[in-house]
Amino acid sequence: MGRSRIPLLDNPVLRKLASSLSRLSAYGTEGYPPRVRRRLKIMNVTAYVIALFTLVYAFQQMFLDYQSWKPVIIINFLMAMVALSIPFLHRYGELVGPMAILISELVGIFVLTSYVGRETGIHMQYFAAPAAFFVILGVERLKLIVVAIAVAITLYLMAWLFFLESAQGLVISAADIASLHVTAVATTFCVISIVLYYAFRLVEQAEAETDALLHNILPDTIVGKLKEAPDTTIANEFDEASVLFADIKGFVALAKELGPARTVALLNTIVRAFDELAERCGVEKIKTIGDAYMAAAGLPVPAADHADRIAGMALGMLDAAQRISKEHDVDIALRIGIASGPVLAGVIGAKRLIYDVWGDTVNLASRLENLSQPHAILVSELTQIRLGDGYRLEPNGSIDIKGYGAVHTWFLKGRRPEHRGGTVTTSEPLLVPQEGTLAGPVARSTL
């Protein structure tokens, strides 16, 4: 799944700025679990925003009258320093930073209001507290949040009742009061907006990462169904699909020769190449077990050209194996088996979900893979029929397979030059899967 780029971030200067801001937001959060780390990032951004606006207050007051406003300026600078220290406090525990700024802001705003009076509106910054408490502390600490909100409300009411005017000796003109009031209102709105925006942005990023992971594990249509109804049983019956199994003959001996590191690197290269082929050919990867690779075409969405898709992927797998063999200087003796026919498919598991397929067609494909030759593709009779004249197929005679009796098989040699792919020369119907059950009637669609 590709991510859309933000046009403004195509500018190198803006990209560098965005990268710097990202590092600042993450400072001190290393080593924490992802969920806690997201919360601490929000805490950092909140601290930076608070420090910025508190310093704006301090400089505004310095220009008004430094001598008269000296106590207020000092308090603002102290609050800003506490806010800027928050990222460094995370090393002592995930609650140290939040509690430090919580206490600093609750007490600091109250003391500031006692100096300048309620007409300046500084105490209105308590309104930003609930939003900050929830995104910083997390809903799992609801009792602590309720206590913090109760304290904020109490301090707001006390400031409004007791500090009608500024402290004795501090004379504030009507114009200065208006200026401070506007700044207080702007600060409240900005802090709430920035903190909530960043919090929701992190949530959306986490959701996008989760979605990407799910789409890598399960088919797209299955992910959509699970998100709509997580407890729904997803089980489908397909009247016809094609299943592929592939493995590397002599892989155990090869793995001993290569050693663990080279073996894993080789497998990773092979599986990545096969995954890319599956996506390009419209084939669904089912799973890998060691050096074995399983894929299917015509599910979870029925496709008339399922055999054509799986054949194209199988031929591509042989080409990829040959290329990787040369690159790594090893002999990857890939053998492939393909069968077509009815299958059952669904999602199984509770913790580690897997989309799997079952049925005689699956078992036959597995046995054909075991009976295939290195660097060859052995296909069932129905697969050969579905491929028609578009491919070169070499008869392999009849093989006695346990549970199936005599099975006619063919080796798939390649695609005929005149065959463009994507068509099936049969008019037999496919079954569209019935949602949520393995039994009962299913709707049909013609090819």
C-alpha cells in the first residue's frame, strides 16, 4: 500500500524541518513500548507548545514594564524551563514528565492569576487541561485524570472568585488587560488544537501501520470484513480455483552447507521474489513453511482466469529461482505442483490469524509438487484443460496417487508466443462464495 506524499514536504528545507521536529517529539521516548512511546511523544509536543506560549507571555510582559512585571516574568520563565525539561525526565519513568508539567501548570497558572487578576483571562487556560490529561496520561489512568480535572476546576473557580483584580502595586491598563486576555484565549485554543491534532495524527499513523500489517497477512477483502465484524466467521466455498505448492529439493542439505545466516538470507530473497510475482499475477499467497511456498488463484474473489494466473506465476517462479541461483552461486532445484478444482477457504485462529484453504484440490496440488521434478511444474488434468491451447504442456502419463487413483498429469513448459493471457476458453460456471458458512446454497456467476 503506497502512502500519498504531502506536496509541501517535497521541499528539502521543509523535509529537513519536519525531520527535526519528529526527532524532537521522540526525544527521551526510546525504550518504551509503542503505546507508551506515542503518549510520551504527545507529552513532548505538549511541553514544547506550553514552553513556547509561556515564553511569549514572558516577553510580552517584559516589554510592558519589566520592574513591575518582574515576579510574573520569573514565574513564566520557570514554567517554561519545567516544560522544556520534560523530555529529559522520561528516563525516570513514564509518569514523571506528565506529573511534573501537570503540577507546574496547575500551580503556575493559579499564582500568575493571583498577580494579574482574572480580567486578564490567564485562568482560562485551565480549560485546556482535560484534553491534555486524557491524551498524556491515557484513559487507563481514569482515576488520576478525574482527580487532575477536579483540581483544575477547583483552581479555576478559586482564581475567578478570589483574584478579581491584579495584585497590589501592579497597575495594568485596560489596553494591557485586553492584550493579555486575547493572548490567554489564543493560548488556550492553540494548545488544545495542537495537542489534539498531534494525538489524532499519531493514532491515524498507528492505524495505518496496523492496516498495512493486516493487508500483508490477509487478503484485502478479508481485512475489510474482519474490520466491519471482527467476530464473524469467514468461511467460503469456491467451486473452482487453482492451488500451487512449491519447494526446493534437497533444501536441508543445502541449508547445512550454507549455514544459518546465508540460508535465511537466501530464503528471504526467494520469498520476496515470489511475493512480488504473486501480486503481479493476481495470485493470493497463502503461506510459507520453511522452503515450501503455497499460493492460490481464484480466491478470495472468484476469477475466471485462475489457472492462467497460477500458471503465469509458476513460470515466473522458475525464472526467479534460476536468476537467484546465479546471483547466490547455489542450485535452487525448485519443483512445483498445481491443481485446479473446488476448495474451501477461511480465516482460522484467534491470535495469529491465517487465511487458509482446504480440500482435495489442495491435497492433490501438494502431492503433485512432491512428484514433480527439479526445475519443473507438474499440473493436474483440470488445470491442463483450463489452460487450453495457450500453454505448452507435455504429457506425463498417468500417476497412481493414494486417495485419488490414477491421475493424468502434464508438465507445464511455457506460454505459447501467441497467447496473451488473461482468458479462459471454457464456459463452465464458477461458484461465488457464500459468506460466513461452509454449507448452504451459493450464488453462481458464469465465466
